[in-house]
Amino acid sequence: MSVDLAERAQWADNTLRSLTDPERQRVTQGYFPTAMEILGVSAPKMRTVLRQLLRDLKGQSPGVVLELVCLLRAQGTHEGRQVAYELFDRRKDARSHLKTRDVRSLGRGNDNWASVDAFSVYVSGPVWRDGQISDSEVLRWTRSKDLWWRRTALVSTVPLNMKSRGGSGDADRTLLICRELAGDGEPMVAKGLSWALRALIAVDRRRVEGFLVDQDERLPALVKREVGNKLKTGKKNPNG
């Protein structure tokens, strides 16, 4: 049975707007400034929309899923983009059909850490892990003038190493990316580097310790502190 994708995308947008919380909207706008429209919808409420879309897409082809994802992103809301990315986490068959050009297109326009991290964990990281995009593609992102693509490269290593995200461990590729961006002073990139290294600790603690020594002069203080804390105490901020 065919699905009217334009109608489903409009339904999702209307529903998300009906779930707007003005106070959450105000707080979120300060938490991660973005050119996207922020509606102020909580993650649990976004997932009610996601679950209905998944029901609508049952039995539909990967191409149909991708088309709906593109329509959701085109609506220009932060929440619509979040739902779009998470669709791929629930429809891994559709994610497995993504090509390099699709990944580039899906990541275009990300201008805040929340969107970047959702994209990296649900889309770019898994497709890289599964060999659908190359190491050279992710390395290309490390050289981008856009800080958000540089953060994407780093956070994309997380699904390589977190069991909860399907990773079995890949210190070589993780440190390949981390080495490229070890000296990046942009705070949002440094925080991405910290996360990448902290996720690797459970897989290869020794390699992380060695990386901290080898790159000591290049690493931002935040990275040394958070990763050092994680190695010593198991928490990035033990007093937080």
C-alpha cells in the first residue's frame, strides 16, 4: 500500500508544533543556538511522532524511508531533523542503502551540537562502521572549514566503539580521526574529541593513555581533563 509522503511529513510537522512547550523552547534556544526553528518538544514526545511514522512506513522500501527523511529535514525545524535521523536507527534496512552522496546531503545544514550528534550516532557513524562510506570521506570532514563537520568526524567514531550502538571496537580508525583534530581549539570540536576518546576507553584503554601522552602538547585542556578523569574515576566530571 502506497503512502502519501508529503501528507505524512506535514502531519509530523503539525503534530510536533502542537507539542511545543514555550519554556522548553526558550531554554533550548539558549542551550544550542541554531538557524533552525526550535519548537521546544521533549525527546519522549518526539518519539511518539517517530513511532507513528514507523507504523506508516511498515513494509515500505528503503527508498521511501529516505524520501520521507528528506521531506522532514526540509521543513526546517530542529525537532523534525531529529526525528528524521532517528528513523534510520529504527529502519536499519534503509540506512544500509545510503551512499556517500546521501550522507553528505543528510548532514548538510547541521549547525549545532544536538543535530550533529544525532546525525553522527544514528547515520554517519553506523554507515562508516559498516563500510558504506570510506575512511577518506571522514578524513575529508576533519579538514572542513565548517566546525560542525569536524565535530561530525569525531562523534562518528562513537558507534565504532560503543556496544550499545552496535560497535565492537576500532581503535585504529578512531585514533586516525582524533589525531587529525587533536590540535583543534574550537570548543565544540574539543568536546567531540573528548567524547570520542572516552568512548574508546572501554575498548582499548592502553591506546587512549598512549594517545594522551603522544599528543599532550596539542590537546586542549578540556580534553586532557575529561579523558584523564574518565581514566582515573570512570566519570568525565567526578565532582559534577
